[in-house]
Amino acid sequence: MSLALFYTFCVLVLFLYIILILYLNFHWNRLYISDIDSKQNDLPFVSIIIIGRNEEQNIKNCISSIAANNFPKEKYEIIYIDDESEDNSEKVLKSIKIENFNYFRFNDIASLPTTKNHKKEAIKAGIALAKGDIILQTDADTIIEENWIYLHAVQYIDNDNTGLVTAPVLYIEDNNFFLSKFQYYDLLTTMGITAAGISSNMFYMANGANMSYRKKIFMTTKVDSKYASGDDMFLIQETAIKNTDNVIFLKDKNAVVYTFPEKTLIDFIRQRLRWASKTKGYKDRNLQLLVSFVFIVNLLVLINFALIFFLNTSQLIFFLILFLIKLLVDSYFIFNISRFFGKKIDCGYLLLSLLVYPVYMTFIGITGLFTTKYKWKGRMVR
């Protein structure tokens, strides 16, 4: 390929990328969830399911934040399943004295699967124990807003089409740590993309830390058991295949679930490889195309940067123009999302994050293709 043809290809890809971001931004802006007024006797019973492993530091805060919700106590239950924790999780769980809270050990309610997909098996067992027809799912390391249960529950009132609701998950910010900031902006962007995908009916993503669904949806949907993670993504994609009207993104800042970023670089990489490794199993081809295209854009940025050391000054100018345009487009989208959530953006950290992002995206994209197993919470999984 000649250099002129390569430059033309880069310009074309960048143009398509700008169109993509504007498209996502449009559908983010147009997404609106109307308020639903409900009386207490209209509210459905909700079963909240939490799967946790080695979460002794987080369990009490998570359960306490759920118990503080403005939702009738008699209208929900909390089911916590401890996935063979090796810390003092069980001691903490025993100390929790909340009337509608129950915890179970994984080995007592589920047989060990040959695939070692503990979380998926734990969710199945939790749903089998659940009294409610509405399942509300979160993780053990989350902090819940006080109207969280209500905002999920009312989406199912007088709307039989609603089968699954996913809602925002954001990181708790660490103001003095770049890795934390990078994860924060990355997840913030992911929430915008998730909402835009569902709003446009083009592709479907979800985060199991903030997701609800009808029990029958789960019971009648076959979730790929080949991957240790991905129960959330596979479930929403299978649900959308049956009927796109079944799926809702709850765009409400009062429905946000907060969680903690990874503290070390190695834990962060392991987490992202875990997420990336399941991409091969997606049945949503539009989502696969989106991920592939974003990977190509970031790879081209790196290639153009590397060419600076082999070509003349014109290559440096081309790279700077290419990167600056991408920087402005990405910043526009991120600022728009953060404005909705009422979050301030640190321009210095954002700039540094966007500088690092092409390296991160290319590394995770390539490594994720070859990742078949990884260590997670002290356990090797596939």
C-alpha cells in the first residue's frame, strides 16, 4: 500500500468514526425515560440477587445501602450467595441483621459445574430461590442509590413488553490516582455507548452490577456457559434477539450504582481481559462490528505515531491532525455524558486518558483474542 493510499484510508476511517460518535451522541440525547407514578399496592415484589466472592470489606456497605432504599420492606428480598470465599465474608454475612436478607453458600445450593462457571450457576440457584417475578441484580462491591429498587420496579408496571432493564454503573472517583481516573472516564463512555446502542436498537450491552429482568426471561433464555463471565451481556443480547422492545436502558442519575475501580494495574488488565475474552461469544454482530471498528481506529492512531520515527515532518503533522480530531470528538461525547450525571471532568486527566487509550485499546484487543483463562479473585477461570 502506498503512503498516499494509507493516508486516504486513515482519513476515511476517521470520517466514519466522527459519524459514529455523532450517531451515538444523538441517540444518547434522545433517550428519555418517562416518570411513572405508582402506589404501593401496584409495586411488584422484587428479588435482589448478589453473588460475591472475597468481599468482606464491601458486603456491609452494599447491603446497608440497599436496605436504606425508599421501597416497602415487604415488597423485596435480598439474596446473597457467597461463592466459596476465602476471607471472612461468612462472618460478616452472619452479622447482618436485616429481616428480608438471606445469604447462602454456593456449595449448599448449587452443584459444582464442570465448566467452573460459578457465577452463572450461582445466579441460576439464586433465581430458583427467589420469591419475586422481578429479579434485580448487583455486585457485592457496590453502593446503591436510595431510589434504585423503585426506579427498576416501576418499569415493569403495566408494561408486559418490558423484559430486561439495564442502568448506569459508575466508578467512585479517586481524585489523586490516574489509573482510577482512566477507569472512570472509560466506564462513563461505556455507559453512553450502552444507552445509545439500546436507544437506537443497533446493539445491546449491559452491566450485571445494575440490571433487572423478569424471572421468565432468564428461565427461557439460554446463556452461553462456555465463558466464565458475560452473563449480563449474553442475557441482554438473547433477550433483544427475541424482541428489541423488551430491553430498556434506565437513563436516570438516581438509578446509578457505584462501584470501585481496580487498585492495581495488573488487576485492571485482568478485569479488562476478562471482559474482552467474551467478545468472541457475542451473538450481536453489530456490537462485534462496533468493537472491531473502534479497535481499528485506535490501531491506526498508534501506527501513525510510530511512522513519525521513520518518515518526515509531514507525518508528524498528519498524526497531530488525526489525533487532535479524535481527541475533540471523544471529549465532546464524554463531556455530554458527564453533564447528564452532574459529574465534573478534570481536563488534565481526561487528556492523559485519551493519550493512553489507543495503547490500552490495541493491547487489550489483541491480547483478548488469545486469552482463554485468567486469574480472578484468587481463582483461575476460563
